[in-house]
Amino acid sequence: MDHIEIIGFTAAFLTTAAFLPQVYKTWNTKDVSGLSLPMLSMFLIGIILWLIYAFYIHSPSMIAANVITIGSSFLLIYFKIKYNKR
């Protein structure tokens, strides 16, 4: 593994890990009032496109980060739909 890929994995870990406390907090509190479904949807589409790009350029760090972030995004969208007060 070269130095650039190590930087990529470090960036992937930090940006992905930064997203996880929001998932955990939303899961615990069931409070989705601060989440925007359009924003989450656009974010998810963007991450899916980044994942496609990561496979295209063969970047393991980008693939790992985007797979985890897609899972987190799906969870937040699920919580938003399930716990949204109508």
C-alpha cells in the first residue's frame, strides 16, 4: 500500500466515522425533526456515484468509505420515514 492510499484510508475513516454519531443519536432518540429527507436523498445518490467512481479508479479506501456511508445514509432515511411525525 502506498502513502497516498494510506492518506485515502485515513480520510475515509474520519469522514465516515464523523457520520456515525448522527445515526446513533437518531436511533436512540427517534428524533428526526432535524433531518431533511431531500438532503439525505441527494447525499445518498452522491455517495452511490462516488462508489461507482471508486470502483472505476480502483480505490480501496474510497470503496470502503462509501459502502459504509451508504449503509449509514440508508439508516437515516429509514429512521426519517419511520419516525417522522405526520
